[in-house]
Amino acid sequence: MASETIARLDEQPIIQIENVRKTFDHGKVGALDGVSLNVYRKEVVVIIGPSGSGKSTLLRCINRLEVPDSGKVTVDGVPLTDAENINKVRMEVGIVFQQFNLFPHLTVIGNLMLAQRVVRKRSKAEAATIALDLLNKVGIPEKAEMYPGQLSGGQQQRVAIARALAMQPEIMLFDEPTSALDPEMIKEVLDVMLQLAEEGMTMVVVSHEMGFARAAANRIVFMDDGQIVEDSPPQMLFECPKEQRTCEFLSKILH
Amino acid sequence: MTNGPSEAVGIGSSRGRADWRLVMLVVSSVLILAGYALPMFPNRITEAVTRYSLGATRWSSFSVLVTEQHYNQNTAPLNQELDSVAIEVAPVTAHAGSGWAWLAQLLAPRERLGKFFSLVVCLALPVIAALYMLAWAWVLLRGKRDTHEQMIVPGFSLALLTPVCLWLAWQHQFDFSARLLGLASAALAPRAGFYLALLGTLLACATAFSYRRDTHRALFSWWWLVLATALLIWLLTRFRPQPYLEIWNFISDGIVVTLRLVATSFGLIVLVSLLGGLGRISHNRIIYGIASLYVEIVRGIPLLVQLLFIWFALPQVFDGIGDLLLAISPGLEGAAAVFYDLRLNPFTAAVAGFTLCYGAYGAEIFRAGIASIHRGQMEAARSLGMTPLQSMRFVVLPQAIRVILPPIGNEFVALLKDSSLVSVLAVSDLTRRGREYMARTFLSFDTWIMVALCYLVLTLFSSRAVEYIESKMRFER
């Protein structure tokens, strides 16, 4: 499935990013410099690039944690412009952060239930059932009553994935989900992500885990200096990159 | 059968020492229980006659304790002073006044229990301590090390309380009346059982103390300081009723006013602090500006000046507004009248002043507390589709509360002390009652020592309470 890359011209992309620009510190620091990207349903897109190239900023623009200076972002046909749209879109777009950002004052199951109860207005029993199902799925049902501080990094990140899934999103965004983990915990998180990809979740992943990219990605997007340099299927990108910059970067991270 | 003692070897470093202390535990509890079976307080007051300076006489007879007589002494007939008290003593018949007999006598009629509740507690606690020591010895014998470690601190606290309780139980028969005690202490002196039980409690103290190295928890908590201060007040009123009991009776309603004032103000302060703190982190410039202006201005003016302004100058401001309304249009007479009639009572003025001033300090505490929560928490909550308000309510504030609690607790204690400033506003709080008493009697030292001790008990107690809540709210990050 990973190999089939099709430009689905007849289909409307679920994420449409058009010529987005973003600067920080009143224009002093450029982060995104006219980026356009389309992501289709059930596609897994991995974004790579050197630090400071704007990968995370681009990802965060998709659910408006960063507000672009100009350009247009459309998710599932809804343009992200005002506050009313944004909460609707955020329900459909789950995000997993590098630093997990679990709620430390709630138990694991409390973390999974909070947004279901408050945003989706589900009953307590219904939310708990969904939460336990998801904990089963990520492989840590026995940790339901523990607090995030009592879990290992890998377990915390799996809880964070389950928390995002509890809202039953259409799209999952991953912002360097394994960068803050000890090496021996990376696999357990990647396994969960692989499973998600196989189930057909639309995913945009900022990560340097090339193993994951090879196994699950439909496309790899290489970014540098706020621009998309290259956008190809994994085989093509790894074997014969079109651009010199991509070559240099890959040689650095593939050792 | 021989299993028990051999297991006990596991406790403590050497067998001899461990067994010795175990025996001490058993002996101390046996002493207490035996003391309760022997005569403790064999006599009691049955009748008392109180005579006053202009010839008034009051008779009282008692079935158990002398509560009414105490009341008689403190409320002399108009313009008369207590002249003398004559009492009659009779032996306690049941079990020659043993501890059990007293307990049985007090517990038999249910309706009395409320009245003599403190005596029942004083008499019952040493018995409970004795049973605790027996249970402790049993735990040691069974070699249950974890339970033993958990029993050390409560055991020591209980043992330390019991000698005081026994002594208080004796004092109780006179219902803390100094005059009666002076007259009757010889006739009502405690007997062998009392001293035996006292010995038992002291032994229990020593034994519990000797186990202190088996636990990591602190043997003495700062709660003892609160208790000691409260005891000091009681001792003063008990042994120097002139003037301390009188001062206490005079200022005690001031304590109620102070507590009412502080409780009301603090509720409002938390509310204003929260709103102010949210205003200070708002991205809306107008809200931010208003909140900041409030904080900056109010923090720059002394609390006393603010209170004086609200109490003395605000009526003038209201009048001015009334005049202004009338000047604009005579048709606004009704609205003007509202302002002319608007007068705060002293209590409301004080609450308003405290809320205004402490709200500004509290706003900064809330702002700092909310700012200390990592930005990622807000982002995570928002990314799940929660509105800013929901994210604040369910994610940020519950975490910020833990950061905010210690400084807000400090504010509470500071407020308790600063509440003494309202004595300038004709609020009869603790300080003002002290001043009134001093103005009547010129007993400056005694009055202010008493007032200071009262404040100390309140502040020490609140500090401990805040600490306790804090420890309950900790969580792993």
C-alpha cells in the first residue's frame, strides 16, 4: 500500500495548503515562505527537513495553532479563518506533540475522557468505553487509573495518541512524536502509528524516523528554509533525490 | 506457640532491647487500665453557696459537675461582687470514684453527653491510648514491621496527649472555676488510681519516643505548636482568671467578628483575584489595561489609607454623584436619592476595602500561577477542540491551583493579621475589643498578650491547614 502514489486529480484533497507564509517576531524570523501542499484522504505524508526549516510550523498551521500571515488552509472543505470554524476543524484533526502534553492532574483515562465529555458531550459511560477501547488498542489498558507522571515516555506518548483518537478525528498530525523518547521506547510508539496507517488514517507526520517513512509513507516532503524542496514517494526520494539539498540532508541522517 | 517471641527478634537491632520496649508497652497500658479501676477522683462537689457583697446569696446543687456554679461566679447580681463561695463535698459511691465509675456515670444519661463531652473525651483518651499500646505490642510480637512503622507517629502523639488529658479530667470537676478549685482542691485531690494511670501514660510516652528511629516521619508536627498556644491561653484563663478570664470573656465575640470578616473577604478576594489574574493575561488590550491599572494603583496605596478612604470619604463621593445627577437634570431626582442614601455599614466597608486591596495582590498571584503552566497544556486542550474558556477551566486552572495555593495561603494569613486594621472603622473585631477592654481597665500588658495569643492561634492554625491541603493536592509531574 505504501508504494501506490497517485495524484488523485479527480478527488478533492482533505488538506489544502495554498501559498502559506508565516514569520515570527514581527517579520524578523521567516518560518514559512509560500508553501503549498495537498494531502488526500488515507494518505500518509512524512515531512522531513533540517531543524528550523518550518516543518512544525507548517503542521501547526493545519489546525491553526499557528496563524499564517497570508495564504489559505482548507481542511475537509472548511477554510480555517475564524473562531467558529476552528473548533469544528480541531475536533476532526488530532495532534500528537513532541512533549506529549498530557494533562498531569488527570489519570490516563481522565485524559482520554475530558475532551469527549466537554466537546463531544458524550456520557460518562460512553466516554469511558471508548477510552478503554483505545487504551487496549495502544496496548496499555492496565495503566488507566495511573497518572501520566507515573508512566514511561513511550507509554505517555501512546496515551497522547489515544487521547487524540478519542475524538475520532479524520486526520492525525504528529509533531516529532518520537524525538523526546529514549531509543528503546521509540518502537512501541511507531508500532501504534504503523497500525493507524494500515487502518487508513490520514496522517501528516513530522519525523526523522526513516524506517517508519519507508514502511508507511505514501509521500515524503523535504523542507528547507521555509520551502518545500522535494515531494516524492519514499523509494524515489531515497534512491535518486532530484535536488542536491535533499541529497546532502539524507546523507547526514542516514549515516 | 513459641513462634511469637522468636519472630519478635526480627524487630530492632538487638533482641534484648526490642523485648524490653515491648514489655514497656504492655506495662504502660496495664498501668493505665489498672489506674482506672482504682479510686481516681473519689469526692465530688454536691452543693455550693455563693455570697455577694450586698448580701445576695445563690444556692446550687450538683449531680455530677459544677457547671452552674461557674456560671454563678461569672455573672454576679447587678452592682455586686463575689464575696465568698462555700461548698460541700460528698464521696462518689460507685466504685469509690474510679475512672470506670466516672465514665459510666457520665455516659449513662444520654442527654448529658453533650454537656460533658470534653470530660468524656479527657477520660476516654487514656483508655484508647492503653488499647493502642496493647495493639502495638501485638503487632511487634507478630513481627509486622510495616504496620509497626506506621504506628509510631500516631502512637507518640496519642501518648503525649494522654497525661494532659488525665490532668484536665481532674480539673474538669471544678468546671475550670478557679475560686472553687482554691476552696476544694484539698478535699477533691486525686487518689492512687490517677497517679498510677499518669505513670502509665508517661511510660507510654517514653516507649513510643524510643521507637523514633524506626520511622522516617517526623515525630513532632507543627500542629503541636497550635495546640500549645491554645493551651497557653487556657492556662492563663484558668490560673489567672483575674484578669485573663475576664479579658477572654470580653474579647471572644471579637474573634467571631474577625473570623466572619476574614471569611467573607477571602471568598470575594479569590473571585476578584481570579478575574484580575485572567485580565492580566488577556490578549484583549482593553481588559488587560483595566486589570493592570487596577493592580498598579491599588498596590501603590497603603491598605489603611484605602480603608479610611472607603469609610470616611466614600459618603462624600456618593453625595457628589447625587449633586451631579441633580445638576444634569432635576428629573434624575430618584437616581440622586439612591446615592444620597447609599451608606456602607462598617462591616461592609471593611470587606470592600480588603477585597479591593487583597484582590490586587491576588491577581498577580493568579497571573503568575497561570503563566507557570506550560503553553503546551493550553495547546493540547485547544487542539482537542475545547474553547479557551473550557481549556482554562478544565486543564490550566486545576494545575495552576496547586501553584497558587501556597502564596494564596500566605495571603490568607496576612489578611487575618491585617484584619486588625478595621478597628479604626468601628468594627468590633478582636483588636477593637482589646482596645475597649484596655480603655476600661488600663491593663495594657494582659490585654494585648491575650489578643496576641488569640491571633497567634488563628494564624498558626491556618498555616497548618494550608500546608495540609497542599500536601493533599500534590501529584506526580
